[in-house]
Amino acid sequence: ITDAGTQFLAANQFAVDAALTRMQEVSARHGGGPAPQIIRAMENLKTALRLRVGRGPLSSEELQSIAATIDAAALSIEKT
């Protein structure tokens, strides 16, 4: 870390401490890491996409459908 960075952190110690406290609280609620259900679901999505792409080229309609499905899931997660 640079001298300027050290000075910035010192000048903003209250905000730094608050952010670290929030991160520790979230980590403690989830056992120190992301919830296993979320990790499993993310891996399932990656696997499904990898398998589908591996079957061959996607048509324009298929590409749009997959993108729309992922976008809808992302919006739903953001609202949670």
C-alpha cells in the first residue's frame, strides 16, 4: 500500500471499520462463505450451459431464449 493509501485509510477509519464489521457479520451468518445452496445452483447453471454449448451451435432463437432466461434470473435475484 502506498503512503497516500495509508493516509486515506487512516482519514476514513470509521468507514473502513464499518465496512469490515459488515463483512464479518455476513461471513458469520453464512459460515464463513457463501451458502452451499447458492454454490450448488451456480455450478448447476455453469454445467447446463457448458453441456448445451457442447452439443453444437445455437440458433438465434436459442441464444435469445437462454440469454433472456439468465437475465430474468438475475433480475429476480437482484430483487431478493
